[in-house]
Amino acid sequence: MNSVRILAAWNRKILEVYSRRTISALRAILPLRLALPRLESFLADNIAKEAAKDALVIGRVGELLAAGQTPDGNTPLQLLAAGKEIDRRFLARVADFPIGIVIRYEEIDPLRLQRIGRMQQAAGLILAGMERAGDARSAIRECYSSSEFERLLLDLMRLYAQETRALSRSLRLPALLVPLRERIAQSLYDVMAAAAAGLAADAAGSVFRSGRSIRTPGTRLAAIAEPVGLGEG
């Protein structure tokens, strides 16, 4: 399961950089800057939540591959249900924050199922490739062209941004900002979509050119290029 841990950790790193780039860009937009103290805590916890759910997907695919099986039509639904337990823990953690959230599953579930489907397919290809190639970077190159991998990352991040937009409509905001709720939600999505485009290009570019390997905490040396910006604060 070392390959599963490496892939999940790499995915988490990308999401963390995505969050940092988003927060940096939010500071330039006045309505969002006013809401930023609430949005920052929300985005940081939300990223941790999504990374945990992605790890569930990658782990499940790894288990199935190890058993000589492949995901079936029920797997995304099972993973969707398992992710809601992570949601419940997330809501319990943010209960004391200066925000309140009601997760509108009727709006979010279709987005999550799309993201689970893309993540599941990609994890299956990359993990199987790692068994053949011996490392993640070679496996990604074997499974995707640079443009295909960039599109995959962009699609995954944009689906996450759409889900975040839906969640942001449920945030408790200061009375002054309540009339701007929809504008804030759309502006947040626009910022996240722009950040996704830049990060997808950076990450794909680093995988498809000569690069250094990284050591993922708790694993052996992982021969996978570190996406540009992972060292950003």
C-alpha cells in the first residue's frame, strides 16, 4: 500500500497549494477580503476534509487492485456515503468557528460523484502503472500525455471549486456581507478556477520534465516530481 500512501500524499499537497494560492488571490478582492477571516478557516478545514475523502477513493481503488478486482458501479456510491462521515466530523470541528454551514447534498452530491468517478479512474490507472513502472512519475507519464494530465487536474480542481461555491452559500456571514452572499460565492469560484488553471499547468509541467524526487512523510523516497509551488508558504 506504499503506492496508495504516496499518491494520496501527493494529492493532498496539491490541494494545500491550491488553498494557499486561492487565499492569496482573495486578498485582492474587497468583499472577499472583508470575509477572509471566516473564509480562511473554512477553506483550510475544507481542504483537509477533501484530502481525506480523496484518500478514501485512492485507498479503496488500491484495495480492489490488490485483490485483483476493479471498481464497479456501486463503488462511487459507497465512497460518497463514506465521505459523509468525514463531513460530519468536519461540521463538528467548525461548530466553534465564526461560521455556520449547512451542507446542501442535493446540490453537492452530483458534483462529488463526478469527482469520485474521475479520481477513481485516475487512481486505478496510476496505481496499476506504479506496479509496472515502479514509481508514480513514470506511471503518470505512461498513462497520460502532459495535456491530458493537466486537463485531469484542472477538472478535479474545478469540480472541487464548484462544490466549495455551493458550500460558501451556506456560510454564516456578518450582516453587512449577507446581501453580497451570491457575489462572494461566485467571486470565490472565479478565484479558485483561475488558481486551478495555473496550478494544473505547473503540476503537469513538473511531472513531464526532468525534476527532483520528493520524500513524502512516512514513505520511502517517491520518484515523483514536486509540482511547482509546493514549497510556497
